[in-house]
Amino acid sequence: MLRVLRLFLQRLAAAEWFMRAGPKFMPQLDRTVHRLTRGRLLSNNPVIPTLVLVTTGAKSGLPRSSPLACLPEPDGTLLVVGSNFGQAHHPAWSGNLLKTPTATVSFRGHDFPVTAALLTGAERAAAWPSLIERWPLFDRYTEKSGRELRVFRLTPTR
């Protein structure tokens, strides 16, 4: 059942109309579900682990929350990808992390501070196959956007 749901959501997320419309409604939907469930659930959780990342706005200095798919790693770190639904520009949250790499994550009902590191070169190449295995659409979003998607490793700083 979960496999069927995952395939359905992958096809939906790969549709041209969804890549245009998704950025307009999905973040707000996820923020609402997150708030109503006190951080225990986001819309994609049954299919792909999802977190809410709170960064410091690069220009405003204000907190900015972004629901994101993630890949938990065995050591407790989390990988996130700046796919921006295949848009040509990087998502704002990734620019925020480049300026201020300290952030907060809400994941599976727990809030904790993290430090973000942009993966490049061999480190990014090593992480990419695991990300594609979990969510193959990252390849489609790379193709559609015409850019290399930013990959960050979020390390808890408890």
C-alpha cells in the first residue's frame, strides 16, 4: 500500500502543473498540518520523511519556516535538498543557510538546533545516490531547473 502511495505521489509531483503550483500551496499546507499535529505529522510523512526547517532570513533576519523532505542518516544527521519543485532558482531557505548555517529543525515531534553544511564535490556525490533512491524526483527537478540542486547536511547541535 505504501509503495502504491509513493508511486502515486511521485507521479503527481513530477507533473508540470504540480511543479508550477506546488510551491504556492504545499508549504502552507504542511505548515498547517504541522501546527495542528504539534509537529508529529506533515503531509508527505507516510511516503518520505519530512521536517520543518526554521532558518534566519538572509535579508530580513526574521525566522523563516520551510517544510522539506529529508533523508535521516544513521549517525543522526539529516540530508535536505534545495529542489524548489524544479524551479530555475534556488529556494530561499538554502540561501538563508548559506548566510547563517545555524537553524532549528522540527522532526517527528521533536525540535532541536542544527548546523547546516553545504555538500560539494565528493561529499555531495556520495550522498546523491541515497537521496535519489528515496525520492527519484530529485533527478527530474535537476533536469527541469537546469541547475545543480543544493544538498545540505543538518547536524544536531544538542
